[in-house]
Amino acid sequence: MDKKSQNIKWRQKLHIEPPVGWLNDPNGLCWFQGKYHVYFQYAPDDINGGVKKSWGHYQSPDMINWEFTGTVLVPDIPEDRDGVYSGSAIARDDMLHLFYTGNVKEKGNYDYVLNGRGANVIHVTTNDGHHMSEKKVVLRNSDYPDYCSCHVRDPKVWQENEMYYMILGARTRDDKGCVLFYQSQDLDKWEYVRTYDVPDMGYMWECPDCFMVDGHRYIGISPQGLPRETERNQNIFSSGYFLNRDFKEFDYGFDFYAPQTFEAPDGRRILIGWMGIGDSAYTNPTTALGWQHCLTIPRKLSRLEDGTLLQNPMREYDSLRGEKITLKGEQKVSLPFDLTAQINGDFEIVINNGLTLSLRENMFCIDFNNQPMGYGRTIRRVRTEQCRDIRMIADMSSIEVYLDGGRYVMSTRFYPDEENIRIKADGINAEIYKMKGMVISINGE
């Protein structure tokens, strides 16, 4: 951020967030023309994201030095007049092809589920990542199976051999979530292939993904309508992937939704999620300062023999590590920091005498203990088969916890009163690295 913004309370130093206004789903993640590109749902003029959504754009050569180029897609044709919704990107030759859902809500007495809503897949191109071509509508409601409702959205496009494929999230007319597969030879003419669904998995599957890790295919979704449980699906909406048709969550924390993956130039599969969630009971006090929400740290995905996916921060973040200290008893530590520790049994980490991160009898918990820095967040749990290590990256107003080599991940926002926080650890010997911030410029400034 610019120098003025960097000094604002709770402004993140290790996470992408909007200069102003509202941010949600990451879109169009890719490597193109020697840079990483991160697009996202953006409402610069509405701190609560209630207006028509656009796309904002960051770019970086190394995931550490970022430039915000501004709002790059806005609703300006009849087929997207009520919002530029989520989508993806694919590089072809010297052009980047972007696909997104153009949202249309007709005026009248409609329920906007079975009627009154248009969900158009729109294709645009760019040769620099932020100057866009004219828009071309490639799919409309009439191109979807007749058992689908008006809720079909969030195209993810990829290439295999000489064919292009697209996956779309959908809600059927009888309120069952599914994904639709399409194929194309030219990125403009798309043919329906098949539907994939799993029983009892909610009424809508948003932000679908189809990706490979170590030669194995995965389907990721963000389902709406799953029953909330004490140890699973604890948020109002969930995000995860299918492993032999079993659903495994990506993140068990308070603030995570709508992740998308992409392939880095060296072949790593990288995941970025929205560190937020819709319709939650908790809040973010940055709204009073002019912005809301951020994206997660980019996470490298790897695979265990049983198919379970591990998530860990991209190694580029290690370059931000500075002085290392050993945590003994209770002491003050300045944000941001990167904590690591080996685990041999139960332990507890307490921040500012309130926020507690603990492992007891294979249950890991993040508990705000009714402390105000949670702004309505209460407790989240994950049951671990084993837990041999922990890594915790704490930014100015967020914490991401990686357990047992990244088998379990939990993300949350938190809002301490000061940059220096009190931290106490019992049951583990932890090392803490002070962290430098990313370098972020606004429109080249």
C-alpha cells in the first residue's frame, strides 16, 4: 500500500487486500508474461460489497513485490449489467483469456432462483493483464441443462492436450449442488459434456475447480447448504475438495471461502482463498477505516500417498523472515511474525491473555474466549489424527495456522489493539521470525 495506508491500524503486510472498499473471491489466478496475476471481486465504492461487483487486479514478478493496477473489469454490457462475477484465466500464445459470469437480474416479481436471473459466461482477452478487449458472450442460460436453475456461475477453464475444458458451479431446480463440464477447441464455442454431483452436498456448488496435483485429479467446490457440525463445516458456507467422493475441507477456520488454484511457472500448484466469508455473524472493524477483507497467503499444494492434500505457504514467503527469537514463557512480539514449533503432545498458545490456540487429546482449537478482538468470532475446531508440528503466520489482523505439515489449516481475522502483542506458550518450544512486509504499490506509485 502507499505510505499513508501502511500506517493505518490493521492494514495487512503479508496479504493482498483492497486499497479501499470491498474484496471477495480471488479470480483469474495465473502466470502470464513474466508476472503473477491476481484478480478479485471488487467493490471500491461500497465497503459492504452490496453494489455491482467488478474485478480488481494485482500483478507481481515474485509474489513479494505487488502492483495494484486498478479496476480492470466493470459491468458495462447488458449481459453483465448487475455484476462481473467470479471466473478464471488461461494463457494462450501471447494473450490472456479471461472468463467470468455476467450477472443479470430482471426487474419484476421473480425469485431469481428459478426465474428472473441471467448467468452469462463472458470471454475477454488482454495482452498485458489489465487492458481488456471487447466482451464476447459464449454461454447463456439456454446453454445449460434444463434441470439447472438460474444459478450457474464461476467458470474455471484449463487445457488438456489440444482441448479446452470449463467447469461451472450450479444449483439444480430441485436444490441440489453440482458442477457442469464443457469442452471447446477454440475457447469460444463450448459443448456440454457431463454433470458431476454427490448426494447430500448442499443446494449450490460455487467457485468450482478442477486441477492436478502430482498427476492426480481433484475437484474443488465451495458448497452452500451443508449442515453445520461441531468439528466440520462449522461456517455458514464451506470450501473443500473431493477425495474418492468424500469431501475434505481446505480450511477449518473462521475466515476462508472461494479458493482457486493455478500452476506456477515451475509446476507448483498454488491455492489462494478469500480470507472472509459471506453472511457470517462476525464483523471486521476495518470497515470504519475504508476497506474490508483480504486474500490468504498463496499456498503450495502437495499430495500424500492416501490422496490427502497438504497446504503450506509458498517458499517465497521465507525470504521475508528476519531476526529469529526463541519464545520462552510470555513475552511481547511485534506483528507480523512467523512461528514454528515441533509438537510432542498437548500445548497451548495464548495471545493477549485471550485468544487461545490449543491442542488437547488430538483436538486443535482456536478460541477467542469472548474477547473483543474477535469481533463476534467464537471457537473453531479440527480433530487431528496426529500433530507433529505447527506453523503460524500472524499478520497485522490475521492468523493462518498450518498443522502437521499442512494437513490441517485454520485461518482467522483478529484485531489486536496494538502492533506489539503478548504471546505465551505452554507445552512447546517455539521459534519466531520477525517478518518484513510485502512491497505493494498502487497504480505504479
